[in-house]
Amino acid sequence: MLTVANKKSIALDKLRRSAQLSGVTMKVLGLGEHWKGLGDKVWLLKQELEYHKDDTSKVILFADGYDVLINDNITNILEKFYRSRFQILFAAEHNTWTGLTGCPE
């Protein structure tokens, strides 16, 4: 599992612990780096994916570092992914911050 977080937090610690309990190996990208904006998340993920581009058997789970917990074990997560028969799956909240009234565009 990959995530991006530039600083340590209780939320990141909870994600780490939930990953550990679920048997999910987690790598944090950008830890300790200066955060310039959401583009950093995309850039760091793109750089990391370059290392794995030739490994067609690898499954990569990417999650937000501050508001996500893993609530199933790795076996079940992978089983559900393979059962979907998709190469890429995206999950999102029903109400994202951009959809809320008064948020900047």
C-alpha cells in the first residue's frame, strides 16, 4: 500500500496500525518533505509507480494518509480485487470536499 503524508500525525499512526493488523505492507511517500499542494501527491505517486511499471503481477493500493483505515485483511482485499476482474479500481467518498457548498473551486 502506498500513501502520501508529509508529516506524522495520529491519523497516519492509526492508518499504519490498521495496515499492520490487516497484513498490509505500507509505504509513506513524502514524509518530512515540504508540502506545496495536492499536486505533490500525484507527483510522488507517479514517481513511485515508475519503480513498479514492469511488474505486471503487483497490486498497489493507494490511500489517503490522514483519513483512511484498513478494515479487512489482505487476503480478503486481494480476493475482492481479483474477483472484480478490473486492472484499476477507484473508490471515493459520496461527498468529497469539492462538492460541498462554500469550498474553493
